[in-house]
Amino acid sequence: MQKKILEFTNILRKSGIRVSTAEAIDSFTALEELSIDDREVFKDALRATMVKRGEEVPTYDQLFDLFWSGFYDNLRDSFGEASGGLPEGVDLEQLLQQIAEMLQNMEGGDLGDLSELARAMLTQDLTQLENLIRQAAEQAGVDRIENFLQVGFFSRRTLEQLGMEGAGNELEDLAAQLEAAGMSQEQIEALRGLMEGLMEALRKSVRSFTERELQKQNHDYMEKFRRETLLEKSFYHLTEEEIRKMREVVERLAQRIKNILSIRRRRLRKGKLDLHQTLRRNMSHGGTPFELVFKQRKKDRPKLVILTDVSSSVANVSRFMLQFVYTLQEAFTKIRAFVFVAELGEVTPLFQEKDINDAIEEALDGGDVINVYTRSNFGFAFHHFWQNFLSAIDNKTTVLILGDARNNYNDPRAWCLREIHTKAKNVVWLNPENPSAWGFGDSVMDKYLPYTDVAEECRNLRQLSKVVDSLLL
């Protein structure tokens, strides 16, 4: 058990969780007082001794499940699917019993003449199968796997070490012997179908084991790869699971931008060396620069007004834009947020009173603020803003608009945006559609473009972060 604990400790270290030798020894001491039969107690004991930071707990939990459990369940599902493919009326246990009886009546033959792998597959001895796969994977060097491109290579090497091809030939020979011995054609067909299913189940199980090993050995790399993939994936094509994971990615990205901002502010406070003033100041020292003079450059934090289209076609873009901006809210002097489909309503209080994710969901639902079950009308929304909220705009305000500008052939009232643009520091429009579609069909983006300072396509998180980052420069 101590060897397994040390292996697990090394995997945690490779994934960025720092575990000292003393903490590994503490885990040995803890396990002397506890029963490892209780999975949850065992998991909690290792976590208590090895994990020091709250943000490391999800990584620990994933690695624990990958290392200590799960593969047996995968085997059970794969081989259970194979045996479940038998024709109706054919029972696996009865079929195996009949095979054993027929082999005994043959020249001293029995299932014991089969190789370990062929016998374990046919009898579905999952414990033996798991041990054989682990041994073969170790011989194939699967612990050296580094990326997705190697999954197929190491899976094939593991199958070779297992001797899958030889086991398949043994099972085929067994079927031929039983057919010659008088087994009914229906049972022979069922047996051959079962053998094909077992071979496919073995391939799937070995590939699953290899993928799990990749996750274990390169968890940190895999997480970075997933985050990079999500950065590039279109908001339109996110699954529910990816939407959940995207929240974590947004938080990480926002934190990175905050760190960059902190460095920028420190540099701004210090300023750049003013060579001209430094030489003038030090003329009394014969030009030797004893006193340095720096250029002081003050940069005010911008005020931000957000106008967000929350119609179903852009809901995901709106969700992550609001999360991104409000995660960075200390980078702005003040943020006011408005949502619209046709009607426009302010949702700033939601973000002041509620958790950010709850506030975003309520803002997207519209709640009592606006009717979200209507057709988009950008002109109506801009006119409402011009009538009621134009005073919120001044020469320090950046207006950030998110929407596809699909106006359902209504009056775009572009003059309202012109009035907003005249008062604002700048107007930034994020459109999830490709620029080639702007102005075609019911799109009125071409009518609004003259009154924007920046108009960018925004279909994924990388594009969104680029625009938000530019606002803070």
C-alpha cells in the first residue's frame, strides 16, 4: 500500500500539487489508524494530509478517482455490453456450462487449455482481466504517455503485450472444435457473436485504460489543453457541461488579466525615466544623475455602460461577457448594465445584491425587468436608452454593446446610437456573427458601424478577452 501511496503522491506532484516527503509520511500514519475499506474516509484522509490549498481540491478529487477506482466499472460496462448482445433465449452461464461439458467429452480438453486472457474473456473474470491489462500496460510503457496523439500507439502496444490476436485465434479454434463436436448452429453463431463482442470490449477497455493513464500522468497538461480548446470554441456550440467548465476558464482568464493590470499600474505609478528633466535637475552635480526624474502618467479607470442583447441567439455570448466584465469590475470606476431584446431594462442592482452567477442567470431570464419572449428590436432598445439613460454617459464612459444587430426589419434608429457616441469616450460593439454577414438580411450592423469606435467579431472567449483587455490599456 505504501508503494501505491508514493505513486499517487508522484502523480499529484506532476499535476502541480506540492506534496512534501513529511506529508507523504503523515498519510502513512493516518492510514494506520483508519480502514481503507471505507473509500470516502480513505479519500478524506489522503486529502487532509496532502492538500493545502482549496483550489487544489478539484484536481485532487479527479486524480484520486482516476488512480484508485473507476477502471473496474469500465470493464464491467464494456464486457456486460458484449454479453448483452447474445440472441434472445441464449443465456451466457448455460452456454459456458455447455461448452465446458462438451470439452470434457472431447480428448481431455477443457477451458484450462486456453490462455489466461482467452479464458478470462470468455468467463468474464473482470478481476483477472484488469490485472492482465495493467501488467501489459506496464510492459508497454504506458506510464510514459504524454499527449493525445500517443493514445492509439500505446493502446496497440498494450494489446500486443496482452496477446489479443493469439487469444482471438484460440477462441475461434474453440468455436470450430465445438462445431465439429456437434454444437447446434444457433449456439455456434451465438458463441461467435459473443467472441466478436468480447474482442471489441477488450479494445475499448485498453483504450479507456490508456486515456485514463494519460489523464493521470499529464493532468496539468490535459487541463491546460481543455482550457485552450474552450478559449477557441464558438459560444454557439457549447454543451451544458462545457458551459459549466467555461465559468472556471473565465475566472482564470480574468484573474490573469487582473494580475497583468496590477503590474501595469505599478509601472505607471513609477513612470518612465525623463532623461531631459533628469539632466536639467543634475546640472549642479556636473551632469552626474544623482536625482532621477520620472515621467508621471496618470491613467483613469474607465466608466463602463454595457448594453447586452439577451435574445436566445446570443445568450451564451452575453453570459460570458457579463461574467468577464463583472469579474474585472475593480478595473472600472463604475459599471452599469442593461439588457434588452426589444424592451430595455437595467440589471445593475442584480450584480450588487446577488452572487455573480445567480445575477447573470436572472439577467438572462429577464425576470421582471424585460420581456425576453419577443423579437429583437435594437432600434427600440436604443431609443429607450436615449430617452431615459443618456445622462449616464460622459466623456469618461466606454459603451460596450453586445448583439448580432438582427433587427427583424424594424427601424434601426441609428441616430440614437449617434447621440450616444457623441457623448461617450468610445463605443465598442461585439458581434458574434462573422463580419461578412453584417448588413445582409435583417442585419443593420452597417447602419450602426459609423457610430462605433471598435466593432469586432466575438464568437469565442479568446476574442472576448482580447477586446476587454484592450478596454483596460
